[in-house]
Amino acid sequence: MTTVAVLGASPKGDRYSNKALHRLQSAGYRVIPVNPGHAQIEGLATVAGLGEISEAVDTVTLYVSSERVPDHLPELLALKPRRVIFNPGTENPAAMDALAEAGIEVVEGCTLVMLATGTF
């Protein structure tokens, strides 16, 4: 089963990150919500940060502001996912360049649209 980490996962049902959790699970992905403020989101155990993930992660989908992305860059690089999806509002050119230089695929897109169109 392919594992996807959702950085900035929210327990609020109206948030895109919460909708992504549901749709990723419905599509058969193993989902790891990343949020230091909650022990569980939608019945899934959360991790406080990417550094707490010890298993292989295929994709990290970002739901944090573009200004906060650099704070997570060291953990993203250490985790070495196959790709990182920069959802609208998360784009950070310096972080994108650093990930690409490390051989990690960088995608500017919307996880929800990608799932809906079969391009995830």
C-alpha cells in the first residue's frame, strides 16, 4: 500500500487537508496526518512532525503556508519521499529547488484535483 503524509492535516471538515485525508483513504492510500496539535485526526494517529515517520513515504502533500515550508525542509529532505506536492498557497521556490536538487520530484498541483482526475 502506498503511503502519503499530509503535512498540515486538520481535524476541521471544511479544510482542504481534511478533505484530502478522506479522499486519499477512499482511493486506497495509507495516510499519515502530520500535525503537532492533535493526537488523532479522523480516527488516524497523527505524528507531530515528518521526522517521526520511520516508514517509507511515497508522497508528502503540503498544506502549510509557503512561509512555513522552509521550516519543514530538513525533515522533508531526510524523509526522502518520491515526490512532494505543493498545493495552492504552499509554493516556495527555494524549497522546491532544494527538493529537486535532492532528486525528489516536485509537483505544483492540487491533491484533490489530482485525485479527482486520476493523475495522483
